[in-house]
Amino acid sequence: MDPRDEATALFDQVDTDKDGVTTLKEWQDREMSQRRNPFDLTKFLSGDRSGDRAIDREEFLRYYLRNQGQV
């Protein structure tokens, strides 16, 4: 699968309320569902380029591609 398609599919999974952004809560819920503990706040913050405590689809795509899918 193309990395952009992978990123889009993953974003859609994380964005559980389908509002076009992933919030800190949605990110935490994903981390917990993947049994990643403790929650890595630095991952979220490094993906939040605008600093608004939410990651939109474009920010997520840039973060995903920059980190070679290691979300």
C-alpha cells in the first residue's frame, strides 16, 4: 500500500468522531488500544505542527511520512 494511503487509513481510524482532526484524547485512546504504555505525549506534540493541540489530516500525513509510518 502507498504510504499516503496508509496514513489516510490510519488517520481515519484515529479520528473517531470524524471531525477532520485527531485530538489528544483520540490519540491517547489509540495508544491504549494498541497497548502502548505509557502514552507518549512527545509523539502527539511533534505531529501538531500548528500548536493547537489537534492534528489535522495534513499534519498527520506529514508526521506519518516523516517518521516512516512509526505512529
